[in-house]
Amino acid sequence: MNAHRVEHAVILPINHPTFFPLSVAEQDDWLRANNDRQARLMEASSGRFIAYADVRIDGPYEEPAALRAELERAVSTLHLRGVKLHPYNLNTVATDRRLRPAIHAADRLGIPIVVDSNPQAGAPDLAGLSPVAIQQATRGVSVPWIVAHLGGDAYEESVGSAGFVDVSGTLLRLEQRLGPGGCRELLRRIGIDRVLFGSDIPIFDYDAYAALFDRLALRPDELERIAYTNAARLLGI
């Protein structure tokens, strides 16, 4: 972050126990353990990390009241700043009614919702993880919601959706398919005010994005909105 002059970074969980260094005891209630860990990361960063809450819909959290209570604790007690839904890792799709308690809780608590959307062409769950499915799942929600990864191979659906989109991962792949000019026009068709920079570090290398955005040759005001202004507005910074 210091090397690239990044003031704040959103730290997202991934709705799965095995991606985090949890003890055996913590894995039993990995949702609570991951949220506690998110809070510790945010505190240790002196405010530079903006951490989001995790979500689980199995085990004790099949009960909607239990999931709502944990998200209430995550925001009111741990001061987490948003919620992350990763339907694929939860072995479901964005419109699964079991995710509704988390969506409604986020709306009531006034925090943004990030939904993973990285379906690959030919996958049987393509429609269930696409930007259109996410828009259906968040219908009636007043808080900001974000489609992660530009919608994966369903990226064209991001053009007509209403939420924010982040460019992580997919934009790097799309340059090979569309070229820099095609990527630039895609972002403009989506609407620059709706586009957020995302890196998906450590899966992707930050320097690759710096080189890519050089090749996209966006206007300085467009770069500023994608890199800072849009996220600052969304997060209240």
C-alpha cells in the first residue's frame, strides 16, 4: 500500500473456513472466528484497512436469526464496515433465499454488500452467479451493492445492472480478449461512476494492474474516480 500510495484497502473474507489460519477450535464456528479476525486486522492497521463481515448459511447459521445476530455483532460490536457474500464458496447461487437474512441485515445496518461474481463460460452456475442474478437478489435494498470481478464471463450483464462493479481479476483476462480499447469502452459503457478498482491480492499482482491501466489510456478524471473517488463516496471517506 505504501509503495503504490494506497490510503485505504477493503479487506474481504471469502465465506469459507479453509482460506483463513483458524485453529481447530475456531473452525467449529468459523463465521464468528473470521469476523473476529477481520476486526483485529482493521484495528492493527490503524484505520487503513476497511474490513467486511463474513457470511455462513450452514450449521448453526441455517437459522436466519443466528445469522442476523452475528452480522449485528460484526457491525455494532466489531465495527466491520460491510458484508461479503460468496455464493460459489457457499455452494449456492446469489438468489438463494438462505442469503436473504444477510442481505436484509446489511440493509438494516446501512452497510455495503459485495457479492462475488466470477462465473466461467460453460459453467452450470453461470446464470446464478451473474450480475443479473445479483441484481435480483438485492432487489429492494437501499444500501450500495457491488458486483465483484466485473461479473466474470457474464461481464456484459454489468453494463445494464444498477450496482457498482469492481474490476479485480476479470479486467486482466479481458484485455487478452478485447484489447485495451475494448476494455476502456466496456468501463465507459458500464459507467465510470459505477466502477471500483479491486485487486484480489494475493491472487493477482498489483503491478499488473498499474501496467494495464497505463495501456487503457483513460482520462485522468476517469482514473481518479475508479481508483479513489467512487470508493470514497461509497465508504463515506
